[in-house]
Amino acid sequence: MPMPTNPREALLRPRDGDALRAELRHTASLADVPVLFGGEVHAGNLLLSEFIGTRTNGLKGLTVPSTSGLGGRVAHQRRPASVPDYRTALNITHHFDAPVIGEGLRSVIAVPVVVDGVSRAVLYAAVREATPIGDRTADLLTLSGRRLAAEIAIRDEVDRRLRMLDTRDTTGPGDAAVSEGIREAHAELRGLAQDVSDSALRGRLRAVADKLAGLLVEDAAPSAVALSPRELDVLSHIALGCTNNEVAHRLSLGSETVKSYLRSAMGKLDARSRHEAVVTARRLGLLP
């Protein structure tokens, strides 16, 4: 994963390793398997960093180049693979026999976390007997990999949207294209926040969206109006010209639910139309 270079990105994006660890813990709570571990892929190299159930430190911090060992092969081919007995497996390289055998691992399965066609991490499950790992564990690990891929994809999109805002550093705030870009980024951030499983990241996304709301307003009037997160989500997309059905699709809501949130927001803003609601929210600094 490219490391954030922008202060806004560094502040917003938590460690992907934390999300990886959370997925391993979730799998451990459901699967009957003694060892789970994994790591992120950087520049084609897999770095093992997260472990559950290991007895030694032999695998800790191990760097696995592309195509090497089971994990390197999985990261390179971007599909799961397993070995019923690591010691005698003929379809992998044996560069890491010492730490693997030192940990006593025999049967191992590895699952890649693929985002936009690129392996970003690898998750492992292992047992200390030469018996195939059950389908249930394999399925749970695969689902965990998919959830982690979705989480990373959302974080990538957030970073991309924030980079778009950097154009404001070199372009005046009155520039129409930049203003529209800020408004689109605001709406996207609010929409993305609903798809994030990490509550802390969801809160940060909304906090950044709130900061964006004030970028185009030099002297926002003090507001006694408090819109709910969902009311702001809906209104931010209405401000882009979306229909109720389009808002419903973007936010994964029912069209009647969108209408309900919009009516509630209009009531709080004392607005008689959706357009008036948007204008009032912008004047109060609730929308960019």
C-alpha cells in the first residue's frame, strides 16, 4: 500500500494492519484452527506482522518476496492455495522452512486480499498436524479476505478524494470547478462513511466532511440547526442535483427513507423546497 504523504491522509487513514488484525481475530472466534497470521504486501513483498496462536517469534517480521513460499505464491497469483503438509510440499519453494517448521506448522492455507487486481495482504490459517484444513475454516478465511479487501478499497477511495482537494491549495476558492469538486468529495465522504465497518474511521470520515462543509463559506452564520448524519448524507447528494432515487441508490437506502430524511431536514431548516434547503444549509456552513 502506498504510504500517505499528505498530512490529511496520514491523520485520517488508520493502519491497514489494524484492520487485518481485526479480521484475524474475527476468524479465530469462529474457526476451530490454532494458528492464524498474516501481513500486508508492499512493493510485491509480503511482510508478516500479525499473529494469533504462534509459540515462537520465528515468523515475526518475515519478508516474503513475490512467488516465494506459499504466501509469496498466493500474493503473486492472487488466488488462495494450501498445502496439506508444508514439509513435503512440492508446489512451493522452501525458503522459509526454518521458521515454519520451527513453529511446528504442517497444514497451511493462504488467502490473498486483492484490491483492484493487486494483492494488498495475505491471511493464513495453519494447524500443527499433516491433515487438510477444513472447508469451514477455508470459507471463513476467504470471507475475511473479502471484507478486508472492501475495507481497504474504501480507504483508498477516501485517500483519492482527499488528494483531489489538494488542488484547492493552488486554485482560488471561487473557482467553479474546484468548488464543485469539494462538494462532490463531501458527498462521497459522507456516503463512504456508511460502508466502513470501523466506527473510529467512520467518525473521522464524517469529521473531514464537516471540515469540507466550511471551506467555501468565509463567514458562516452561527447555526442552531443540528441535522442528523443521515439527513446530511441525503442533503449533500441533493446538493449535487441527484434525484431521490439516485440518492437512494448511492446511499443504499429506500426511496421512501430518502424522502423521510429530506422532509425532516427541510423542516429543521425551515425550507419549503429542496433547493431552499440546500441554500440554507450552505449559508449555515452545514454543506460546502
